[in-house]
Amino acid sequence: MYTTRGQRARRSLLALPVAAVLAVGTACAGAHNSSGDGSDARNAAAVRGLPADQWDDLHRSATTESPSTFQGPTASVTPPKNLKVAAITCLSILSGCVSPATGAEQAAKKLGWQVRVFDGGGTPDKQNAQMLNALSWGADIILNIAIDPNAVQDGLRAAQRADVPVGAGSNGLDTPNPPVKPPSGKLGYAFDVAPDYAALGQKAAEWVRADSEGKANIVVYSDKEFPSVLALQKGLLAGLDKCDDCTVQPLRYFTGNQVAQVLPQSVVSYLRSNPDVDYVFIPYDPAAAAVVPAIAQAGLGNKVRLISVLGSQENLNFVRKGQVQVADAAYDNLYMGYAMLDQTSRLLTKKPLAQPHGENLPYVVLDKTNVPEAGSDWHASFDYPGDFDALWK
């Protein structure tokens, strides 16, 4: 079991002078003895000199969009004319895969470009095949959405032979995330537009700390296949480490092909064996969508609170109903579509790509206080379509 900074600090008290230990011990005893109104955590915070409303402040920070104004490129660009853009989704039944393509379609109307959306079908074979179909269609550029470049090397090599660049979104391979270069002998993307996953993970940790009033006992699930998951996980764990009285259980790993059959029962078995765990973090919404019904059917829905990542509509429905999943670390996938076309303009006119390559894509934690209406994705509150339009001259 991992311990948090607070637990490590308590061990370090053994090395302090006796008087100091007694002083701290008295303060802690005072906090534990004042639980009559159910506000142990708030009183403990007051003892430590923190404001009593820290949980409200943390919740407000987590559920406030970042950034709150347009922080995208400032340098204008003259887009090329009459482009054909192929947007290949990871799997078109998932709203998180489709929304960036929808954003690209909207942005393309302003530019006079043609966008065609290809369904990647959720498998490398279909995604490679769709890249070949995009080349046959005559695409000037291919944009892969949440598709691992290592899985589509055949498509990337075909695009290279045809002198057609390939960009991407939602992979976490490029700035502001730590850039990931393709392994030796393999090809990568010209750019990858994504949010700052570590910062989003920090927001998710803030939300857990606020929701539990600093007492969460959380298990974090992870999938090593995706750089975006690992980047977000780094921020999440760093944020949870600031929680003095939280317990973070050892990381538990799964793979994408275990989502439908193995993961749900694995989570249920784990929760039955660890009844003190009251928070579950699942690193992406499609996996959470498989886990939520399993937890509910096992009768554990009132004992644990689940948080996931992406902002898919199915998962936002869980949040609205309070059905096991109570929060979602989301980002604006429509903005991603605009940003991918902006980077396309800069790439094809041989201008420097905008920095960071994610173009400061907005993100937020959604819960019952700020979840959008049913049938709607979350979008940043400011008029970024107008801001991008002003850049394209």
C-alpha cells in the first residue's frame, strides 16, 4: 500500500523533540475528539492552520475550466485553399472519438476545406485500412484521433510514400505533454493535439480531495498502452500525495482488450476484498462504462465513488444520475478539432507549429454541479471558434 505525504510526515514525528511531539499530538487529539458534527476533516484542517473552507476552494478549482479564456496561438496564418482532410476516428460509436472530427468539420466550413470522417473501427487492422482508403480518396492530410501510431505503421508508411502528412489528436505524445519519439525504425505523427494531461490529473486529485474532505481511500487503475494515461496518472498521484490523510492503494493495471470481459469483474473482486476502499479511478471513459454496471450489479454502488476521464456522453449520464460514477475529468474535444486544423494550416504552409502543440486545449472536472445537459458534450465557455477564425487570414 502506498502512503501519502501526511502519513510519511507522521512517521517523521518520531525524530522530533518530545515537546514538539506532544504539541502535535495534542492538536491531533483535539481534532479527533470533535467529530460530533461530522466535520473531523474540517477541524483537522483548522488545527493545521488551513482555512475551514479549503474543500470548497479545492472543489471550485477542480470544477473551473482551465484556461478560462482563449490561450491558443497568437500568430495568424494564411490557410491553404481547397484541402481534403481525412479524419480517422478510433471508433465512431464513442463520442470522445467523434467529437474532434466534428470540430474539424465545423472549422473546415470556415476555411472552405473538405473533411471526410473514416471510422477506425477500434482495431489496428481497420485503422490501417482506413488510412489507405483516405489516401485513395485523395486526402491532402490525414488526422488520426486517439490512434496509437505504433498500431498503424502500415498506414503511416503508405502516407509517407504518397507524401501525405499525418497529424493526430488525443494521444498525449506531444507538448505540453512529454514528447514521445517513435521507436527506431518506426514512424510517428507530425503533431499531436491534446490537453495537458498531468494538469488534468492534478485537477482530478483536487476533486477527490475535496469530495472526500481529505480522507479518500482510493484505488487507481492504469493502462500502460497509452502515453496519455501515464501522463495524467503522474499528475493525479502527485496531487493525491498532497492529501495528508488519504490512502492510495497500489496501482492496478489492465489492457484495452480486457475492458469488456476481465476488468469489470476484476474491479468488483478487488472492492469485495478491500471494503475500506471508497474511491475508484478508471483512466478512460470506455473502460469506466464497462465497470459502472458491474459495480452496481454487485451491490457496491453506494459504497464507492468512481471518477474517470474523457467526458463521453454515456459517462456524463452516469454522473447526472449519480450512478456509481460521480465525476469525469473532461476536455473540449471540439476545440481539439479546431486546433488540429490550425496546426494543419501551419504545417502545410511551412510555418512553425503553434506552441505548445496542444494549443492550450481547455479541460475541467465535471460533477453534478457543472455537468452539461443530456446529449451535450462539455465545451469551454469562451468563443474559441471566433478566436480561431480571427487567426486564419
